[in-house]
Amino acid sequence: MAYTYLDPTVPDGLTQTGPEVTPSVRANQNALIDGITMGTLVRWNMQVTAGSAAQPTEVTYFHESRVDRLRETITWDANDNPEKIFYERSYDDGMTWEEIGTKNIAWSPEGAATAVSWSTPESQSGSSVVITPLQLVRGRRATRPAAAVPAASSLTPGG
């Protein structure tokens, strides 16, 4: 059986019958689980659109159709750590963008990520979240698309 990629057009109550909806929901859930595990969804590509490969200030992820896009604008601190990542989503080839929110990352003087909080359009102050070292490593990878995932012990400035 061939792999089923994420299909944002299904389930569709107008064209699918009940017995067709359940398998399409299941296939999309499996594709989302795979995408979370891999750190990206198949058929979604990434391009550094501002800054450098080592320190991008804008990264755009786009579906191969190029219509759906996700953009992150990254602010770096004096120690070359990502300090703020502003996320936006476009459903019309980048003509208009909807704000998702801003991820704020706090770093220790030694260069270890110590906290992550989010500010969203609906919140004035943002909300703090507890994160694990694995989540920090994955978050670091997402902000440094040209580099490999660093080991937890290598989360140092510029590392």
C-alpha cells in the first residue's frame, strides 16, 4: 500500500460518504503524527527568505502548491540565540498574512534555553509553558534550519 500524504481537502462532507470520511481522517492523523516526528510535513518545503543560512531572520515554509505558507521572523540576541520567533500563516500565496503568535525564548548566560513563553493576538501578556530538554532541542532545530539537531549538551551560544 502506498503512503498517504496529508490532504487538507479531506474530509469533505459534500463529496465523501460516511465510510469514506473515517479513513481520510485516519490517514491525515497519521500524516500529522509523521510530520511531528520528522519535524516537517512531506510536501512542505523551507526557504530562508532573509538573513543568512547560519542566522536567518525570516524563514518561509510553503506547500508544494505554493498557496499555503507559514512564515517565521526570527530575532537573535547578542549571543546568537533565537530570542523571539514571530509566526504568521498565509492561505493565498503570501498576499495576506494572519498572525499566529510570538514564541519568546529566555537564555541563561551559559547559553542554555531556560524558558519559553507565547504571546498571541488574543493574549496581552502571553502564557508561560513548561518545556522539556527534548522540546528545546527541537525548537532550536526549527530556528536553525540549515543545521543538524544539536545534542542537548551542545545548546551553547552559537552552537
